[in-house]
Amino acid sequence: MSILEDFTGGDVGRALALLSQEEHSRLEARASVRNDRLYLRCYGRDKGVRATPEEVVRQLWLDRLVNQYDYPLTRIRVEEPIVLGRDATKRADIVITDADRPDTFYAIIEVKQVKARDGKEQLRTYTNATGAPLAVWSRGAETITWNRKDPNFFVEIPEFPSASQTIESVVNQPWTIDDLIAKEEARAAKREKARTLRDLVVDLENEVLANAGVDVFEEVFKLIFIKLYDEMECYRGSYKHLQFRNNDTASLVRQKLTGLFDRAKKKWPGVFAEDERIRLSAEHLQICVGSLEDWKLFNSNLDVIDDAFEYLVSKTSKGEKGQYFTPRWVIDMCVKMLNPNENESVIDTAAGSAGFTVHTIFHVWRAIMDQLGLPQSHLFTMEAKPPRCGDYVRDQVFAIDFDEKSVRVARCLNLIAGDGETNVLHLNSLDWKHWADTARDDDWNDSYSEGWKRLRRKRIGTDDRNYQFDVVMANPPFAGDIKQSAILATYEMAHKTNGRLESAVGRDLLFIERNLDMLRPGGRMAVVLPQGRFNNAGDKRLRDYIMQRARVLAVVGLHPNSFKPHTGTKTSVLFVQKWNDDPKAGPLCPRREDYDIFFATQQVASKDNSGEKIYVRGADGAPMRDSHQHFVVAQDLFDHEGITGPGIAEAFAEFAKGQDLSFR
């Protein structure tokens, strides 16, 4: 057994796990043990040093500077004194000197143990004090490289230059989508959790935008919107190289981004007003572009940007209403169980970021493309689609939400996923009596008129209570009550058994009645509800109401961590099909008093107690990826490409066939 293999536990073990096989072999040659403690012979100091978690990361960087970036040891210094005014007690972890001027600092590297997040301000202070043009902060798995332009003006650059490269060559090199894929693969190759887009957004908010005097949500949303447009246009051949780059002066970068934003608004209308502009200063914009430029936002299901949008929206509006973005593995289970097809209409009445509609689009599109014999790559969302795909989204897919920010996120994702088509509307699903009044507003009509016209074609009768959708999927807010008597008066479940109106009714309870009203006879629904609705004695009337109007198909209990870190509320998904004995009215679901119901409970946790995703890992300990290059989340809800094995969705499919359910 090697020396290093005796130290695989704890923080030192986490740091050692970052090493590649070659790095591991080189470090092994410099390792020794004294008094049961690991020591490493330092490249820079040529002596044995105690292998603390932070020291292992430093030795990892020293190894890479010499063997990967080709810097000679004569340019590398360790624990180099930094003079701050009269204070000469500070020391930089690693310093690289200028190739021609040994007394001039070229780069300062601040290393931290794997779990740390501090030290960035200290690094900037050291860099400003010495005039070094490069600064690197690293905890091994996550590394950030800045180019110092002026005091207190640091622009993130995509990679640390080798000894033979200039800073300008790294910044100005033209990129295509293939370059973004290579950078994505490099991040994925890191053994521990690499920096995510959400981490990047948090850093931008805390370190760049906090004092920029702008709405952080709006400006980050614009940047993601622009970058998605740039990736799609470049991939589809509108121009050769990506334009979302920090490779010019701040004013020219701003000018270029403004042009991209204007073209993106025309391609995907209704997300931003026509006269909306980028409100970041040229300098702040340049920093943000430099941070975002080496991220590929497109993949086959847009999950890269889910966490970032969830973070932004939940901070401003979602949490207080008890509504949280539904985990994508839960959405995929619902879509697989309800199995919508190309000829069926679907709506989400509490859309959030429109996960249900986006994943329904992908589910139906894949069936269309399989039928046409067309391939589907990991860049599925960027590729041009056959006309049937656009027709389906335009005519059959709808979403509604009452939160304006969520609607714009959902509209953005549906426009992109739907290849330019969307029917996402800013409406209060529960207050249907005022939909027509809302639609008379000119500003509202500028964004939503086309989707509104299509929605009303699904209406039954002369008001907006009843619709004829084939499928409803929703995760309605389950915190807070509705108290407005004008809204409550329109709901059967808001009236007591004696006919009098309740003073307050839970939102989720009203959503159940509303969703059933949206369904045609024989239509089916999946809805996420608090577990208490299924077993509290006080909710027996609700359960009786559901069974009076629909057949209960299934109840699937979700893991308690599903909605963490926002809430630990135990939830389940209810699946029903509306009763229907008339084959002319819709799919048959003959009314019966006695029938079987499918029950299941998720056993495999997909998140830990802090709300971090848990990934399936391969024999080498690295997170596994599927054929579309997505990390595979641990779960037993459905079989993810044969990696997780048959789950609840597959068991339900067998149950549905045995019950001769019409949609299977």
C-alpha cells in the first residue's frame, strides 16, 4: 500500500482526492510519515512540511505550476512576504515572479482547504499592494483566476496562462461551442464538487454587484438571456465565434453586449420590454462577462441554469409564498407516469420556472424525433427542430403563474426550449374571474396576447372557470391562506357543508379544485401536496371531493429532503384521472366505486440534509454522467438510462397496463 493511501479520511483525504493519477504518483515520491503524520517535501522550500488540508492544495498547485504550466522553480516562491504599509508580517501562499524582473510579482496564488470559501479579499489586497497582474484563489476543486486591470478592478479570466502564454492570448482567443464543451468537461473531471453556475451567481452578487446600484435579479437574468442567445446563434451558424466574451475594452464589451441583447429581445419577445437596456456600468459588465464567458448554459434539458434561477427567484419572492421550484427528477417521474403525447394539451397552473412544461416538451419531442428517426445529442435544445415540434409547443403547451419574476424566467425557458414558441402567461390561476380584466391591459397584451388567444381556445363555456386540457401538472404554493371573499365565493371547497363561505382556505386546497376544473373529462393530473392533506382527519372532505370528481391513480411519497434547503415539509404527489363515461367527451375513465390505487414512497435520498444534490458515483468515485452529459442524481423514481435501475415510474407503468388505463 502506498503512503498516501493511509491518509484517505478527513480533510486531508478530501484534498488528496483532487489529484490526478500522475499528480498522485509525483506527490507519493515526495511523501513521508513521521509520528503517524504525513509530510511532503515542498517544491518551493525543498524541505518536508506537514500535510495539512491547505498544504496539500498548495503542493497540488506547485506541482501544476511546474509540470502543467511549465513555470521554472526559479520563478516560484512560497510564503513570500507582502508589505502592506508598515506591516511586513503578511505572507502570500505562492508567488510567481516576472520572467525578466525577479523582483516584480507576476501572479499571487491564495490556497485554501477544500471546504473553505474565504481569503478572496485578502488576495485582492496582496495583489493591489504588489501590482501583480494575476491573482488566483483556489481550494483545489474550485479555482478562480483574475486579471487585475486597475486597483480594485479585477476581471475573471477563463484560465491561468502557462509560462509560454501571455495574459492577452488567454483572454483574446476566439471560442466556439466546442471550447465551452472542453471547459465543461474539465470542470466535470474534478473529483470533488466543482464550482456551479449558482456558486458563480452568488459570488457575483456578493463581490461585484452588491454596490453596483442595480437590481441583481434583473441584470443577471439579462446576462443569462444574452448568453443563451449567443450560444444558439453561434451553434446554428449565424456567426463563427462566440461574442459573449471579455476580450476588449470595457466600453467595447458593453457595446457588443448591448447589440446581442437587442437581437435576443427580438428573437425571444415578451421576456424583456423592447426598450429595456443593460443597466450595469461598463466596468461591472466586463467583470460579469469575464466570469460567465466559459460556461456553456445549453445542454439537453437546460438544467445548468435551474439552480441559478431558483436562487435568484427564491430570494425575491418564492419562499414567502411557500412555493419552491420542483426538483427535476420529480418532474421527470410525473411526466413519465402521465405519459403526455403530441396530440394532448398540457398546462401548469403554478408554473414557477416552468419545469413541468419544459420537461413535457422534451418528452414529446423525443418521441417525435424517434418516430422521424432523428438523433438527439447533448446539445438537443440548441439544435433546430422539425416543424411538428414547434407546432406542438405553440398549440398544446401552456403555463400560468402569479409571480411576475417567475413568469419571465418560465417564459424565457419555454421560448428557448420551445424553439421560439411559448404560452406562458402572467395570471392568478385562482382568481379566474378577473382574467378577462387583466387581458384588457395594454402592457399585459404586449407580452401575452398570442398565448391568451390560444388559451381561450381551450375554454369550455363563456367564462374562464372550465377548460379542456388533457394533462395538468403543478406544484402549487402550500403556505398561507386565501382570504379574499371574491375569490373564495367561486370555489365549492371554500364553502362549508351548510353553504356558508369559509373565512380562509389553504391555497393548495383551492388549486386542487381549480386544476380539476381545467381538465376535460378523462383528463389526468399530477399535483404536489403536503403529506398532511392525505392523512389529516380535517382534510377528509377534500379527499372525498377529489374521489367524487376523479379516479385516484397513485400517491407517491417524496423524500423529506426533496425541497431542502427551503423547507423540510414532507410532500407527496397525487395522480388522478377525471371520471368520464362518454368516449366523445374525452379518454374513457368509467366511474366505479371500488378500484386499485398505486402507492409508493421514495426511498433513495436525492439531496442531503443541507439540500445539496446527491449524485450516483462510478467505481472510481466520480459522479456519473448520462448520454447527454448530465450528472445523474441518485433517486428511485424512474430509471435514468439504466444507471439508477427501474423505479416508481416503471412500476406504475406496469400497474397502469394491468388496470387498462386509457393513457397507457
